[in-house]
Amino acid sequence: MITVTTNSLKKGTFIRLRNGWDAEIFDNMKGNTRLAKVYGFETEIGSVYSHDIVAQLNGIGGQVIARVEHTAAQLKCQQFANDLYSSLR
């Protein structure tokens, strides 16, 4: 399977999030967060962590066409978030 980075995902690309929800990228930015229209309990537009993007899809509910690789900075952000949330329990 091919791989892509979160920074290469362009506006209009369909993605799958770590929690299983599908979304559509709504910006062309790079970094630790991306703007996306998320199809979850409700459909809404908001920021998602780049480290929560796991796959590129060929449409909402579609087949996975690429696995997502994360940068070192995004993995560091993920570790920070995991440490922060685990300390709140």
C-alpha cells in the first residue's frame, strides 16, 4: 500500500481518523492541526490533530487508497497529548 504524509493532503481530500470517523480536508495548511469537515455523531467543521489522520480514502465511506505517515513533530505532539490526557484520569 502506498503512503502519504499529512502535509501532502490537499483541500478536498477524504480521510479516515483514528477513531474511525471519515472527514474531508478543508485547508491546504501543514503542521500539527488541520481543518476538516468531520462526519461523526454530527457533521461539523473544526480542527483535527494531524496525528489522528490514519488513511486517505477515495470518498466518504470509501476504500483506503493510502496509509498516512506522520512527521517527527506530529509524533511528538501525539506523545504530549497522550501524556496530558492520561494525567487527567
